[in-house]
Amino acid sequence: MDSYVSSSAYIRWKFHLASKIGRIEKSVEAHKGAVLAGRWNYDGTALITAGEDGQIKIWSKSGMLRSTLASQGSPVYSVAWGPDSDRILYTSGRQLVIKPLQPIAKVIQWKAHDGIVLKVDWNSVNGLILSGGEDCKYKVWDSFGRLLYSSSSHDYPITSLSWAPDGEVFAVGSFNTLRLCDKTGWSYALEKPNTGSVFSLAWSADGTQLAGACGNGHVIFAHVVEQHWEWKNFVITLTKRRTMQVRNVMDDAVDVLEFRDRVIKASLAYGHLVVATSLQCYVYNSRNWNTPLIFDLKEGTVSLILQAEKHFLLVDGAGLYTFSYEGRLISSPKFPGMRADILNAQVVSLSNDTIAIRDKSDEKGEGEAVTTTITKIGWTFVMFLFPFSSSVILFFDVLTGKALSDGRPLTHKLEVVEVALDQCGPSTERKIALVDKNRDLYLTSVRHLGREPKICKIGSMVHSMAWNDGGNILCGVQDDQLTVWYYPSVVFTDKELLPKTLYIKDGSEFSRSPHILSYVGTKVTLRQGDGSLVYSSVPPYPALLHEYSTSARWEDALRLCRFAKDLSLWACLAGLAMANRELTTAEMAYAAIGELPRVQYINFIKEQPSKESSLAHMLMFSGQVQEAEATLLQAGLIYQAIQVNIDLFNWERALELAVKHKTHVDTVLAYRQKFLHKFGRKETNKRFLQYAEGVEVDWEKIQAKIEMELSKEREKAANASVRSSLASRR
């Protein structure tokens, strides 16, 4: 940006546009009275000012007045742009007001403090609002005006506050007071500089340094240190701006890591520490802290580091970059309208083969706004019904950086607030979990081969989630309890098993609003609402079960379930066995949890005359009716496909197949007549009445035809088995 609002704008009724070198380019008469606040929007194309006259004005980059957005009787002490620069937040006495730039859109207004609101800020990454007032409190709000955190009363009014660029922390200033806080509101650190009131705060672009304008005429500078990272037996602390301490809690060994430039971001997972400084990236292996791999960075403003087992992802102001742990650039995904500056760990996820990104630029309302007018007893009410916003999830191949060819972008009906890819298994079975605005948890496949993706809801009121690093086990904070989904993908195989595969831990040991930081091994790390860390253990058996399933060690899996004597483990094994088409193991697991109807159906599947019939009925077992029918038709098993629809009472489709393939029309009519007779009803369907007139129903002929079809299928399957056996001998 070529210009900014100078500090002298707050003395008189003018604001001044100055160049980077400090030369005044233009002075603009803006308000009647002092100009109290001025902010550029996020792309630097518009400026908003507020003054003692109660007016809020929007100006072009060159200082031309575009519009007067609001006018009120009291001074406006602070303003802020919304995350998409389409809304304005401003103070109005004790109230906060969110006003969209579109005249027809709804204005949100609420009482925020018991005294005059002096400062506000709105972060573009997390979408949260800060406010501070003469009641000596600072508060955190969401974009709908719902209170998320309220501080205790300070000794003096809150005179300044500011979000760090990445939205993870914010700073609060008062009289002789500077405080660093987490985005949820609790305080990391408190300093008491002898500076008078801190009137304004500003962060560096990388979020590591803070400057404050003070009442005694001084400018103070602060640096963020003492950050912590944990992984298994390692604890790493940023002791100074350029120094880290690594402690191995197993033997209490300590290593000190020195850097040439200040540390901006770091991440510790999967046996590697990735550190981004202002100029370089350092990659350490946990087995050797002495010889890091170092490579230069294009930009020194890394805002996010995500790690997977085989590689890691860097996000800076220019884009996204995937690197191997050897420092080799693998890919750089791009998409139209990409804004890397607003990406965070909640909307970007990385696995060994896939990158998932929630596309903020593609969020849109479904349908158009509807205006309804209601007239009653002389009064007219106008009601505006605005559409819900949907979200689009984009998927990219890690190795190429291109959009997945076998997976279309995923569109969800509501705004998505968090996404997470599972970390284990082949790329063809990759799953993504997402939490939407209603805090409902959904699961779906990343690669769906051109078909409409099947999105299944697996939880509600989920406030935080994380996948296990060594198995596809999902944990989440659900209501006031910790829930672990031992095998969430069972929802695609047998959704009625899902509640039986849950491990639920009472949340009484947690305080208000815990947030999951990681799920490594059998340990879940949570951050409580007051900032303290809590560790919760999860039984190790599900991870072992997943390992046995991956290596097809079904006998070991059965022994483990018999040893643990846990019904949820048996249910997990049943789902895993059915997904891998291991019918014998699945039969035993279903029997162990008392699911006798499913045991009978598995026996029916095992008795099928051919592999194609068995596969089709396994798909039926999972509720995939269309796929089952397609499998049978592709194998030329027309009768079986018709019978599947008859068993499901899908009479129209059964008749359609029979007519199309010119066979078993009488079979469909016979079963239809039998069905209607059983319930004492008469035929009313015109198509069935039409074919009933010209087709004779003879049960003996029908049974003979069915037996002949089954005999052909058995013979075909036997011949295929013989050919396969001979080929293997050769």
C-alpha cells in the first residue's frame, strides 16, 4: 500500500495521505471536529474515517469521498472493516454496530459495554471481534454479536487493542498496562511499562513484534517469546527471539537451537521440527538436533505451517507451498480468487496425498433474498428472508498441486468452519471431516469417481476435532464431553453401527470450552477456556485393531477383541471386516454384539453362486443400492438385478429392467400380485395393469426359469474358478 493515515489526522478535522518515506501527498477536510479513527480495507482500495461529528465516511485511495455510511449524534471512537471488506464495525456509545455496505442488508447492533466503547478490532482470519471500553473490560465477540469472552474489570479503561495478523493472539493496552491474550480471551502475559496509557497498538506483518503509542510520548516495542510446542517426549520452548530450547522429558536431555533471524512460526509433529524465520526455513529431525536442513524463503511472512507424515505445507502472503522434509519443493497449489492471508489451520488440511482448502471466495447464498409484506390492522411489516451461505471445499494433489481429477469440489449446504483430512490408508480411501456453522460434524470421501459425494452426519454440537496421527480414529469435543469415533467410516458400511463404535468420556474434568490441540498415540491434548492444558488418555486397542485390519491380520484382531471384552471394539471390528469384505470375521463380530439379522444376511451373501452376486449383496448391505444393481447388470445377471429391486419393493424399477431386457416380466408381475394379495389391496398402477393383460403368470414356469438362471450363474462361476486355477499353475 502506497499511503497511510498519519497520526496528525487525529488532532484536527483533516486527514493526510503520506507516502512511505513520510512526505504528505494530500490533505483532506474530512469531519467537523477531530478525526478519531481511520482504517484502510484489506486490499488497500478504500479508506474509512470516523470523527467527533458522529459521521462515518468512505474514501477512495486518492482521497475522494465515496459515501457517508452512517451519521449519529455521538462521536465514533473506533471503526474496523469486516473480513471481506463488505461490512463496517463501529462504536456508538455503549453499543457496537455492524453495518453492511449494501443499503438493503440488515444492520446488527447490540450493547457491548457498561461504559463508552473506546476501541474495536475485527480479524480477517478468525472472523472474531474485539472491543474495549470505559468499563475497564475487553471482550471477544463472534461476527453475529454473541459474547465469547469477557475479561474481569481492570483498574483503568481499555484504551487500545489489536489482533495479530494470523488471529491467534491479540494485545490489549491500558494505563501502564500491556497484555498479550489468546484468541479465546485468556491472558498469556502481563507487562507493566511506565508509559501512561497505551493509546494505539500495531503488529508487524509476521506477528512477532508489537509497537505501542503511549501517553508519555514514547513508542514501546514488544516481542512474543516463550511459545511452547509438544510432541510425544519432546517439549520445545522459544526462549528468545532467535533461540529455542529442546527438552527430552524421557532423559531430561536439553539442546539449544540458535537461528540467524527471529523465529516467526514453528511446528512439531511426525518426528520433525519445522521453523520459519524471516528469511529461511529450518527442518530438524528429532533423532538429530545438530544438523538442520536449511533453505531460503521467498517471503518472510509465513503465517501457517501444517505437517503430514511425508511432507509439510507453508502458507505465506503469496501462496501455498508443499515441501518434503529434505527441503525439496513439491508443489504450489493455486486457484482463482485465492487469498492466502486469510487461511488458517481450521480451513486448510494436509495429508500424505491430498490438500483440502475451504474456498472463502466461493461462499455464496443459495437462492435470492425474498421480500415478504404482511399487512394487519393498518400496519405494514416488511420481512427480508436472506439465504444461507454454502461452502466449497477444494482438493489438490500434493505431488502436482493440481485439483484432483477424480474428485470434484465439495459443496456443503452451510458455511464450513473447520476441515480435517484423515492421515492413514491409501489415497483412494481418503476421508475428510468437516464441521459447519451449526456445529454438526460430517464425513465424506475425497475421491468419489465422478459420482455425487455421499456426505454423512456423524455428530452434532462438535466444537473441536482432530484425527489420530497413527490411525483413522477421530476425536471431538461434543457438548460437554470428549467423544472418540473408533471407526467413523463405518457410517458408509453400516451406519447403525456408528453409535456402538463410540468412546465417550465425561467432560466434568474439563473446564469451560475446551479445544483439542492434538491427538497423538493414545493421548489427546486439550486447551481449556482458562488457558491451562489438560491431557486425556484413550484406550490403545482401536489403534491396534486398525493396524491389524490394514495388514489383514484378522485372527489377531479377533484375539484382541476377545481379550479386551469391549462391545465397541467388536462393533469396530465388524465394520472394518465388512469394509474389507472379510465375511467370516464380520460374521463373528456381529454375533458378538448380538446382531443376529446381520449374521443371517452375511450367511446369505456367502451362499451366493458367484463373486458378482456376493459383491452386489455386500453393497446392498451398505445401502448402496444403485451400485449393487450396476454391478449385477454389468455382469449380465439380469434376474439378480430385478430380484434386488423386488426385495426392496422398488416395483417400478424392477418392471423397467424386465421390460428393457425382455425377460422376467412375468416374475415381476407374480411377486407384485403376491405382495398386493398379502395386504388385501388391488392393483392401481397403470403400467402393471397394462402388462398384466398380455402376460400370463405361471409360478411353476417362473420357478423353473429362476432355477435355470441360478444354474447358469453357478456354472459360469465354476468355469471362471477353474480358469483362474489353471492360470495360477502356469
